[in-house]
Amino acid sequence: MSKRVALVLGSGGARGYAHIGVIDELERRGYEIVAIAGCSMGAVIGGVHAAGQLEGYREWVTQLDYFDVLRLVDVTWSPMGAMRASKVMARLGGLIGEREIEDLPIPFTAVATDLKRQREVWFQTGSLLRAIRASMAVPGLITPVHQGDQVLVDGGLLNPLPIIPTVASHADLILAVNATAQTHQPVSLEELLPDDEAAEEREREARLEAEGRGLGEWFNGVRDRAQKMFGNGNGSEASWDEEKAPPGRDSVRAWGKLDIMLTSFEITQAALAKYKVAGYPPDVLVEIPKTVCGAYEFHRANALICLGRHLAAQALDRYERPGYGHAQGGQVMVSEPPTGKPAN
């Protein structure tokens, strides 16, 4: 069985934690990752792994709870975006240091979008941290990166699943992870997880609620931050309809702005990813349904890593089965079955 794999890690916000589980499963089976291309959260995970620091990153993110995530939000009043992402980048910098992409042991490509020229930008040399920061700059939410006359934002704007950079990698197979997959019906994270892991996730949520650190309190915190980012927290005059709004309406409306913006971006990414897969079909495609969690639920790392490992195992089982796989020229896909439960 061929063991050299080129890995494509798509965008998807918090769902990108599943990329860690996919890497775990590949390594457990003895596959050698010989190239990585990533976009947005895929660029974060791919870049950290290429730099040899995935375990340190895993240790950090699996300890984050709701309010740890909120504390990483650094609001700015820049007209270019609501957040600087400097706290997140400081933690990444502490992990991987000032590394150059061309010096990494695994060839790596991070994909960003140049707003001025309206085209993709592939980072294959230069600062790894700068490439990651550009690739994850969600338009309107995270401030862009200025490089020369380029204004660089999230690569998912044009290419949420960058398969093409891996085509010339001389790998035996290309495995792509689409973390913005569309589904025929909504499916939850707990429905897709193995039973024991699903029970553990439910117990964790219940424990946090009992400690007063649950999802309800977290949403209140998110609303407060969203109001600062998208509301009138900068002292500007409220419009007539805002002045007439009932008490408490402002925070709800501010949350709606954030949610609508991210959801709209994800819809576009999901459609683009389907076109990328159709144009350059990978040998193995692992699909993470976008309904399993919100793009901003970065406190669910443990469960999402488990989901990535579980779905990758299903995909690789099929690929390695006689009659399937690269030698047969067939594409192997794994997403949720019609019942919403994982296939056996």
C-alpha cells in the first residue's frame, strides 16, 4: 500500500480542529505526510504540524474553555476589521518561533486572498507566522495583512480547499479535509462521534453548566464582545431605529451581525469547496459537516479532534480495502450517512 500522502486542510474555523485528528490517524497507520496545503484554520494546523509543534498546539487548545476563548478576542476600532488576532498570534509565535516556510521539513503552502488584485496568493517561502496570519484574516472580522501593495485576507474567500498546490508533490495519494461540508440535513457533533466520545462531550457540557461556566454564560460574553465589535461601542450616534429599540435589543442585534457575517462567508466557502473537489478530485476526501458546530466554538477541540480521527479512519479503511484506492483511480469520500450516524 502506498504511504506517501499530500494533505489538503481546508478552512472552517473551529471545525478545523478535526485536521489534528486526521493527522493522528494518518500517522497511526504509518503514512508519511510529504506535503501540506492549508487555508485559514487549515493553514494554522498545517503550518504548526510542518514546524513540528502540533503536540504543543494540541495541549494548548484542548485546555481552552468558553471564557479562555473570549479572552483571546482583542477588539480594535480599525475600519479594516474588528479584531487584530494578536493574542492568538503571540501564542503561535511562542510555539513555532520565527520560522521560514522554505526551511520546514515538510513542504507547506498557505493560501490567502489579495483583495486589491482579487486573486489567490500562495505562501511557499518567507515567514510562516505571516503566512498563517494572512490566511486566517476573515474579511471584516480579522484585520488584513499588508504586504507591499497587497491587502491579504482569508484564503477561503477564493479557495477554501487548496488542492492544486499539492498536485505536483509526487505523493502516492492526496487526502483532502473539507471542514465546510454541506449536508442534506443538519447533523450534530454528538451524532457523528462514537458513542463513548459523544457521552463524554455531553458530560463535559453538563459539568461546565453546573459550574456556571456553561454555554449560556458564554453566549452572553460573545454578545458583549460582538456589541463592541459591530455595535455602537465606539461612541457614535445611534440611528433612529436603534434609539427606539427595546432594552437588551442592542446585544441581540450585534450578535446577529456577527453570526450573519460568518454564516454568509461559510455558505460561500462550502459552495467553492464543492467546485474545487469537482475540478481536482482528491484520492480521499474527508468531509466535516458545517452543522457540527459554529465556526467560533473554539472550546470544543477535544471532541472535534476525535471526530477528525474517526472520519479519517472510515475514509482510510475504504481506501485501503481491495478494489478501492489510488491504484484503482477511485475517489473515496466519507461524510455523514443519511441517518446522521457514522457508518460502521
